[in-house]
Amino acid sequence: AHARARAVGRGSPRVRTPLRPRALFSPARPAAAAMHFGEDVGAFASALGELYERNRGDGSVWLTVKRTAFKSKAARRKAKRAATEAGLSRAQVAAAAASGGAGEGEFACLVRATDGDKKISLTVRAAQRAHFQSTLAALMRERASALKKRDRTKDKAAKKRAKR
């Protein structure tokens, strides 16, 4: 239950609650095994295929893509300082800080996939983008077979009724 107590040296009373074990709120879950494939699209595609295969019957695979410059915090801070000293606008300073001083051609995408137990990631440079997209599209066509086909008979019957 709650216990009332006075704060030491202060005049306002506070309510103290007993500490609860952390395990009640967030059960301890083992960390997912992570693997980074660098820029090897083929190895990432085969690992992603295995991930889809493991979760074929039931389960999910989450795939996220995020643009990144892979610059350190120090490089971003240095680029922001240089942009501020050059007298650029606030938007330009923010863009320079986000990119870490990298030009537009230096950005890459960080691709991550997980099923909750296993995590894999890949760095896709601008030059590899078309190859990665075609590889991913082929993999999705091949492995995304758990999707249900749309029942078109109900749609056709509804359209016939609407015409009458």
C-alpha cells in the first residue's frame, strides 16, 4: 500500500509507492541475434529468404529501409559548425548537420529485416540500388506466398446487383 512521508528538509508531503519488480512490466527476453552483411546483396537476399522460410506458416518478417550518411556525431557537429559560420539559413544548417557534410551522392540506405528472433541488416549504396531492388522484388515474388488471393466472385456479384 501507499505510505505517506515528509521529504527531509522540505515542507511538502510526498506519497511513496513501494517498488515493483521490473519483471512484472517487461519480461526478460533474450536479445535477437544480429548480423550485418555490409554491402553483400546476395548474402542478405539468401538470409532474408531463410527468414521468410522460417516464418512461412505463421509469423511475420519486418523489413525497414532508412536513408543514412553513416557519419559520426563528431562529423555532424563539425558540419553544423561550418555551415553556421558560413552564414547559411537554419534549414541549410540543419541539412548539413544531418548529412554530416556528405554530398547528395554519398548517402546510402540501411536495410533491416527481423522476425523478432533474428535481425539482419545491409548497407545499400546508390550504385547498388537497382541491383538490390531487382533482387528484393524477385525474392518477394517467390517467398510472399502466404498472402491470400482476393475473392473476386463476391465483387462480381456486387457489381451485377449495382447495375440493376
